[in-house]
Amino acid sequence: MMKWFIFGFCWVVATTAAKAQQNYAADLIPKELLPYASSVIRDQSVTVEVKDLDNMVYHFKKVITVLNKNGDDDARIAIYYNTNDVVKNIRGIIYDEYGKQTDKFSESKFEDESTSGGSLTLFQSERVKLYRPPVTTYPYTIAYEYEERSKQTLDFPDWMPNDDTGVAVEKSAYSFICKPDFKIRYKEINLPIKADISTNTQGQKVYSWHVGNLKALKYEPFSPYYKDFSASVKIAPEKFTYYGVNGSFSNWNELGKWYKEKLILNRQELSYDIVQHVRDLTQGVTDPKLKAKKIYEYMQSKTHYISVQVGIGGFQPFPAMEVDKEGYGDCKALVNYTQALLKAADIESYYCIVEAGRGHNVSLLSDFASMNQANHIILCVPFKNDTTWADCTSQTIPFGYLGDFTDDRTVLAITPEGGKLMRTPKYSAETNIESRKADFTINTDGELQGSMITVFKGANYEDRDQMIKDSHSEQLKFELRTYPINNMAIEVLDIKQDKSFNPSTTENIKLHARDYATINNGKYYFLLNPANRQTFVPAIVRNRVTDVYISRSESEEDNVIYTVPNGYRLEKRVLNVNIDKPFGKFTANMELKGDKLIYKRNFQLKGGTYNKDAYQDFVDFFDAVADADKYNVVLVKTTN
């Protein structure tokens, strides 16, 4: 995946030497800022000064008081930089709860590491300076500052006064300083104030924002993405220089044109031999989509992903010829290479910029174009009646499959006409499904024997993707951890993946489990739901503030048939649950016919945003599901 460190370093961190005469005693924090706060930003000042098109200076100061161990990460400092940018004047002071200085630090106390986070990295110019205050007594305060100089004016850091839940803000300020002829666009999001625009004594234009006494955003389960409801300011230039490359844009279309002309153009050339090989590979295939699938699978067989953070600011892909020769590339390079291969077969495709990530589907802002809203590149193939998407960084996923990493969000497609906002596919409850059929026998000793077939589709297709690559013994360990069947022993395990345009993973298990049913006084006791019991129930939240957010729809279907000893009946009530809510449905029922006990279960969540007042109903829904999944069967001998 592409790392967009581009001066992203700016907003993730920093350092501030606070003025010694200021009093940072913790008891001076206004009492109204303490609820839900693990830390409080006492004072923060961010200044961005554009001195010239290729000269930006970023200055950051911050004083933060950590109230408990949950706030330790808020005081962690991580300054990202690369060989084109200079970080200087890092210094800071640590205070105890009474505002007394206990320590100080400078750049020498920072660890300096590669940002790769693993071995799949080559040509890595991005690094990070890390510092974590060695303090375990609460509360404590850290004051720090630093400066960074960058040779570009394309991408500016966002300002987010409270950039996470659990952080309150006493005061925070952001200033953007530039020459009068340096034009910018800016977007204020959830901000209670507007920009103050003035001219300083040097004749420079100054855009300023100031906020204070912001209460901590409370963490609440199933909340929307915190950036959707927290305050922020985004800034983008009209004209800029980006590490020696000039450009201008005022919308996504123009940004896409610049990207294509300056970063991608002339990087898709292939040799005659490669082009001929593609044509030979697809000879006789008339369906364009099947032809593209064959080319995509060829790309997967020939290359592997490796992080490459060089080129123009880390944005420019390696040339296609180089990827073909070396057999590796990052997301940019692999998409660019795949495009070149498709082009050799006369198949059009788009290089697409996306914010990837699981949990929340983050879209590019439709009304504000800027370069720092995404972190990954994927491919779009616009067939006549079927737009198909592909991630080129995996050697195993099927063509046309995105999964939950980039599904259901707005992306920027680089088309021949320029940038175009498009949306990736959304998984419905009918397509994002886990379905299971089991046929079991419980013998007179209480042992469970039988087979279980589970099919994973949609985003669930990848549920066994990593495990398939493991050894058979590791696969068995995974299954034993996954299924809550006591004393389970697996006799046969077979996993197959269908990589068609509607991919699925099928898991076939033959198993037995001694003492699955407990026998006491001639009665049999066992759990009705053998494999898919819901144990998670969202925490109760009083006075909820945010709406309820479900990132994507999903369904579970379980059909289990037990063959039980003859001559028995159900002693207690039959399970029969039917719940229908706006956000989900759940049914579970059972029936005993002779020696066949039939259990059917259907659980469904509907992705979307729901009013905060529905949260308690949402908790009750999960609680009811968990309760039904714990149903214990009691079989008693039939009396004639």
C-alpha cells in the first residue's frame, strides 16, 4: 500500500518548548473540560508559512497534560520526514502535576526509524523520529516544539484541534501565512468560527483560526468516523511546486490532469516482446472482461508487492518496464504496470486514488480537491456494461474483488479527460454472507460426529485467505481456535477458493467431539448452536452523542441437522426468536421430527447510519441474539 507521507508528517506529531514562566499545574485545567478526557491540550500553535513556491516552513508547538494512562498515546511524538525535508529545533520539557519541571529533551532523545514497519520495503526515504515520555505518574504535562522545512507547496497539513476522542482543548490556533499572490482554497469542517484574514507588517496575507474550551469527544461504540464530526480546516493551493514539478488545480478534474501529465505520462511503455506476449496470452479470448482477468492473473504470477517510497514525493510510480524486469512494485507501480499490460490488449483502465482502510469507509470530499486525502492506488476497468475494480497488490485475490479495504467509497479516477470522482462497489447483505450447513449425529455416549460446510462470500471471502497459506497443522490450530466446540477433533479439513467474478471460499470440515452432550439422569444437554455463537454485546452508553454507524451490511445463515438418539423429546420450550429492526434482523428456530433436530439461524446487519436514540435498541438486539445463541437443548426420554 502506498504511504502518503507527503508532509503528512506535519499533522501526526511535533514538539514544543513551552515558556518557562507559564504555569501548567493540572489543577488549573477548567473543570468543564475534564469529563471523558484522558488528556487536555493546554496550548497548541500551528503555523504554516509559504515563503516561495518551493519553500514551506511548518512550525508546531504543543502543551498537553496527560490525566491517566489512556492519554499516554496523546503525548507520544512522531515526526515524519524524508530526504527532501529538514526537521530542526526539536526540544521539549516535562512537568509534574504541580507544573514543576522534571525533565527536558531534545532531538538526541528521539529514536529514528524507517517507516516501513516490515521487510517488504525497498528504496525507503521516509523515516520517523519517535519519542515517548518516560513518565508513569499522573497527571503530567509535556511541552514541545519543532520546525520543518519542505521543498513543496502542494500539500498542507490539516488542522484538527481535537484530533481524537478523549482529548479536550483549552486553546488551539492555526495560522497560514503567504504572499498576497499565493492563492489558496480552504474548507472549514464542523468549526464554530470562520477564518480571520489579515495582512501582517511584512505585507503577507495571514489566515487564522482560534478555538478554545473544546470538550473531549466521547468514545462511543459504532460511531461514525471521528473526522466526520470533529472540527478541522483543510487548505489547498491554486498554483504550486512539488519537488521541482509545477502545477495548478482548483477541482478534482484539474488535479487528475496534473497527476496524469506530470506523474504517470510516459511511464507505461512496454517492449515489443512484452506486448506480443500479452497478445499471445489473450489470443482466442473474445470477452474483454475475461481477457482482462487473464492479464491480471499474469501480473499476479509475475510480480509481488513491496513498498517503494521514492520518486516525486512518493507519488510517482516506477516505469512499467522496470516492474516487468524486476518483478516487484508498490501499489502505484503495480497498478501502472497492469494498466500498461491491459493497454497492450486494447483494454482501457483508470489509475485510481483511494483512502483505504477497514472499519470506516472514508471517501474523498466531493467539493474540495486536495492531495492529502488518500493513501492507496487501485485499478478501475470501465467495461461497456460492467465497471470492474481490482487491487493489484495481492498475489491471491480474484480479479474484480476489493474486499472491505476499499469498498463503498469515493475515489479519484485518472481518466484521459482528467480526474473523475467514482464510487467503489458496495456489498449488500445478500452478497456479504457467511452460510453454513452442518449434518451431525449425537450418539448415546454424547459424542458429536459429522460434517460442516461453510461458504464465505463478499467481504467475508477473505476470512480464510491468510490461513490458507499456512501449513496444514497451523490450519487445524486456527479452526480449533475459531469454532467453540469443546473437545473438537478434526478428521478432514478442505478449503477451496472460487476466484470467478463472484468469488467464494468453501470450508469443508469433518469432525468429532467427545462429550459434546452431557448426560445426566438419562437426559441429554447440549448447546443448539455449535459453531456460530454471538458473544459480543455493545457496551451500554448513557447520553449518547453520536449516531449509530454500521460500516457495511452482512448476513449469517446456519442450517444444522442433528440426528439424536431415538425415543427422546424436548423437555423445555422450543427456541423460536424473530426480531426485525431497521438496522438488522434475527431469526432462530428449532424443530424435532423423530430423531432429527433441525436448527435454523439467520442474522443480518444493515449497513448505514441510524439515529443515536436507536442505540439502546441496538444493544438489546445484540443481547437477544447472544441469549438465543446460548440456548441449551434438553432431551428427555419419551414416556409411553
